[in-house]
Amino acid sequence: MKTYAASLVVLSLLSPLAQAQVIFSENFDGQTTGNTVSGFTAVTPSTATARPTGRGSVIVDDTLPNRALNVYDYDTVNPTRVEQDFGPLSAAHVSLNFRRNADIAIDPSAESTRAFYLTLGLNGQSQGTQANRAIEIRLFNNGAYRFNRGLQDAGGNFVSTSLTPTASFEPSGSTFNGHSLDLFVYSGVPGGSTLSYTGPDSSSRMLDPNSFAVFIDGAFITPTSGATANGNFGVFNSAFYPTAANLGRMGFVSGGSSAIAGVDFILDNVVLSQIPVPEPSSLALLALGGFALVFHKRRNS
């Protein structure tokens, strides 16, 4: 029994290092229907304008008493942005629910201005500017998605950027289903240590430095080309590669900094968590201390 108790002490010391810490969460249920969303670092525009040509980030009734956030943009001049500072962090997990609120065909020649972007980037820096983003997940109102990702050489250094091929989270049309999205991201320096995490599919996986992984409806999205060493997408902005702990702002953005016409999504249950990045030396000390404690208990049992 003494040996078992000592083992529990070791596990209790190690377990906090393996648990994510919630930094920000919002389910919108405490906000007022019809109002522009509040409680975020920055919201643009501060007052919504109505369809058919307006834009805004407005609280809507969902399945009562549940409320959600409607981010829409039918404006031909400016984007819509909802942004939250949270950093600086080296690793983060964003989870949310989303669904289309309109079926809008996409003109391939203007695709980037017809996208709803989930971004992570620099603390305090507008996510309306692509230079401030480390990650772009693009969702479209025809049910499609793409990721803007960085390509890396064998040493994990940034080489170039590339958009993933178009895929679909649901068929186009007037049936709008609810979906979940999970994003795991890890910054760092090329050639640095990897990071273990458990995905929503309960599988243990590994993130390379300057990489991210995406799950839609709990399913891991496998890169069809240009994957990092452990099968992830590379962070697409070279400015993030030399330094760890430089993630700091989350954004929900329509069309980047370009003029936009036709983005309309519902968001709910937004949670941003810090993924711990334990120091190898700390783990070694804990393991050594735990071994010594167990050995001592055995000698005295």
C-alpha cells in the first residue's frame, strides 16, 4: 500500500503538466439577442448594419435558451472582425461549433474575399492583416474549406506557402448542419522538440514545431501533400518560425483586409486552452524524485 501511495504522489505531480488550461471561453448565452457581441478584445464594426448589404457580429437566438454568434458580411467595402488576445503562448487548442447561415456560391477568382477565416496570430495585432496571422482556416458558405499553410524543409524551416486543395465539410444547398472544429497549434524554433496532445478522436498525436492540426466533426484532417514530419500542416507565416511563445490573438474574420460580399456563419461554444509545453528537465526531475520516493517506501515496507 505504501508503494501504491507513493506512485500516486508521482502521478499527481505529473498530471498537471498534461492538462490544458482554459484561457478564454464564450457560449454567448449571457448576452442579449440582437446586440453586437461583447466581451472580446476588439469587434469591428462596433455597431452592426442590417442585411442585405450590411455586416456585423450579432447575438442570435439558437435553440432557446441557447444563444449563438452570427458573423455576417454583405458589405462591399470593409470586413467584419471579432478578435481576442490571449498570449503569448507556445501552444494552444481552439474548439468551437459552427454552421452555415446561408448558401452562397463562390467565385474562384475572388475566393479569398468570400471566406470566413479562423485565425491565430500576434497578441494585440489586428487579424484583418495577413502579416499578423500564423494560421488561416478558411470556411466558405457553399460548404467548402481550405487552409493556408507553410511548407517546410527537412529541418523544419519555412520554405513557401501553399493553399490546401478545396474540400467540403458538407454539400452546398439549403441544409445547414452543425459542425465542430478543433485547432491545435504549436510554435517554436525549427528542429525543436515536438509536443504531444490528445485529439477529440481520443488518439494520441504529435505536433512538430511551427505546425497545426485541424479536426472537423472529430475527424483528423490529413494533409494530402506538404505535411510536416509528424503529418501536420506547417504554420504559414515565416515570421513565426524563429521564436517560441509568440501566439497571442484569435480572430474570426471575413475576407481578411479585402472588400467582401457574402459571408454568413453561426458560431457557438468557443473555448481557447493553453496546451502545456513541459520542460524536459522538469519531467526528468519529477520522474527521478518519484523513483526515489517509491524506492524509499519499498525499503521501509
